[in-house]
Amino acid sequence: MTSTMERPLLFLDVDGPLIPFGSSSGHPQTAAADSSTSPNQGNPLLERLSPGLGSRLTALGCCLVWATTWMDEANEVVSPRIGLPRLPVVEWPPSADEGPRGLHWKTRPLVEWADGRPFIWVDDEISAMDRLWVDASHPGPSLLHRVNPAKGLVDADFTTLADWLRSITPG
């Protein structure tokens, strides 16, 4: 897995996985991206971003892609706080096609974006229907990893992601 095209994609949501919704106690606080912006950019939950997440995500060796309603604002507000460069952003269609009951509105666009490449989707709203639909519709390996939104990404999540990546790596 040397080139960007060969590396698995990692579709990353912000709210829940990176910004946990649980109690704020125990969440490290990050510095503002620069002195010309307010520390929170109008969102007090930004204080819950862990500055070490960027290096841990990068260390997985995937091609990281924002898959969030934050869209490019994730590059402006989130990336600098967690040590990530600008990432590609999934552009959501103006309206989601109706799918089977329980299918998340992000599922089809992510499978289309992946275009057969191996991918991980990290989100707090993944359901059994999403897993079934991806298994039936995506020819490559995939891991739909649901994060506990009260805790965000934790050590056990990173272990799961790394184990899956090792399982699809030849040799």
C-alpha cells in the first residue's frame, strides 16, 4: 500500500467520533487554530477535540476523507485542532434517494465515492441496514465502524481499525 490510490479510504465523521457528546469532563482542550479566531469558532463542543487524534488517524495509513455535514468547514476548524492537513471532502447530493428503511443517507454516496476501493467508515449513526447494503453493493472490503458518540474515538476503536487494516493487507 504505497500510493494514495492503493491505500484504503477512511471516511470520517466529526460529531460523535471526533467531538463526543458525553460529559465534557476528561476531554482534553485544544488551542485555537490561530490567534485571529475564537477558540470555539462559535461551537463550545470544539473544546472536546483531542489534539492527538490527527496523528493516530494518520498512523493508520489510510487516505483520510471528511464524511461529515461540516463539509469543508472540517478542514478550516477541525483539522488544525487535531493536527491534520486539508483532507478531501465528500460532497453530499442535494437530496438523498430513498433506500431501504434504516439505510443512512450517507451510505450510498460513500459507496459511490469509494468506487470499489477498500474503505472504513467511522460514524456514530451506522446501522445493521448500512452494513447489509454495503456488503451487497460494494465489491471491495469495507468496515463500517460505529463509534459510541458519548465517548468518541477511543483506544479500542483504533485497535479495531488497525486490526481490520492488517486483515486486508497482503503478506
